[in-house]
Amino acid sequence: MALTLRSTKGDMLTHAEMDNNFTYLQGLISGVSQFDSGNATQLINAAYIQSRQSYAYASLTGIPNLSTVATSGSYTDLINRPALAAVSTSGSYNDLSNKPTLFSGAYADLTGKPTLATVATSGSYNDLSNQPTLFSGAYADLTGKPVLATVATTGSHDDLTDVPTFSTIATTGLYSDLINAPTLATVATSGSYNDLSNTPTLATVALSGAWADISNKPTFSTVATSGDYDDLTNKPDLGRTQLTVYTVATLPTGGSEGELIYVQDGDAGSPCLAVLDGNGDYLVVSTLGAVVLDSGGGGGF
């Protein structure tokens, strides 16, 4: 532990710092045999005074006598101040003396101006002198114009010369105004089958489109119109295998491992072919979608 000095800290010591200092001094006193109580008291008092002593400028002795401006910093506390012109504090051009006469910026106040023609300020073509004679823009004022036929300006067919003689159809566009037109049969303009001549005699089915109106039809077997497999004669034996039908709920707890079965709701609710695994479960072989079972309850495949 060391002493905490006011001069080192630069401020008043706290009570804790003072207590630490006293403890430190007590240790010094105890360690020196020739240190009597009078010296110890003097040392402690000096330490206390030093710890509480004020370092204010006013408490110093021998301080110089300062003028007011030294502490106020105010210009008005200076003595023998110079007399300043108004502009030094206002900063205004108007407070200057002997100001020069400045140009107003007006064209009228310029000296030595040139004499301008009227057009310089009016900008009007009419104020120009020695203007050229310009073309009026009228066709009638053109020189060297060609002599145009009347039709060039009227656009009328009647004003053409040497026009050819047209036939009537050239202007009417009517078939009836054609000369040497061919004589057409009635059907050429009516488009009716009834207006045809030499028409063939058609069988009844040509107009009705009915199967019953066909003559000499072959005799068909029943399956030709029913499309039913059961209406076939001489059907082959397909050797169908009868499968046991289960639902997921009715699966056997054991069963023959590898037995092919039909599960009505085995593929996420849809029918499927499966094989038993011998442990009460099955493995899907093929998904079937919607399948209609034989009425006997077995799945015939």
C-alpha cells in the first residue's frame, strides 16, 4: 500500500483514501522504534492537512494584481482601445467612406454605345432595309409554267380528249350486258339438284342412310352387335386361377408365404395383387386401380 497524494490526484481525497493513508502511516510508526508519539502526531496532522488543503488560485499568496480583462476576456474591459470605424463591427458596405461610383448595370448608362438599326431591337423582318422580292407561293405567280389540259385541274373523265368508245358492260358491270353470252342451264344459277336433267334412279338407302334400307345384307351373329365375350361360340379355356380376396382388416395372421392374393384396399385404399409374407402382412406385386370382382367373391385372373 502507498500514500495517495492530493498533488498527484489533483483533487480532494475521499474518506477511504484518507483511511488508507493513516493505515500506511501507522505501519511506518510501528516499524521505527525511535519514532516517538510527538513525531507521529505531527506527521499524521501534516498528512491530514495536505489531504484536505485547497488548491484554489484565491488561496495562493503573492499573486499578481490582474486587470479585469484577464479574467473576463471581454473587449469592453480593455483600456486604451482604438477608435474603430462603424464598418469594422457592422461589416456593411454602406458604412464604408469614400465609396467609388459603381456602374448601374443599365444599358442606357453605358457610354460610347453604337447606334443600332431599328431591327436590332425589334427583330422584325419588316424593319430590314433593302429587302429582296420574295416568291408569293401562288401557282399563278410562277413563270415558265407548262400549259395544262383542262382535265389536269378538273380530274373529270368528261374533260379527256380522244377517249375510246366503251361497251355498255364496261360501265355497268352487268352480266346481262355481255354480248354473245352462253345460254346456261337452270341449275347453273339455281344450284338445285332438282334442276338437273338425266338424274340417276337412286336406291332408298341413298337418301335415308338407314341400315334397314340396305338390301342383300349378310346375317350377323349375336356377338357382332353385342360385343359380349359370352356371345362367342367355341370360346377357348383360358385356365383362370381363382385368387383369395382379402381386405387389409381380414388378412390372415399366418398364411402361406408367397401365396398370391387379391387385396381390395391394399394400395392406399385401391385394389392390388400381393403375396403373403407369412407374418400377417403382404407385399404389393401390382396395383390394379378399379377392378370388378366375380359375383362368387373370388378374384378371377
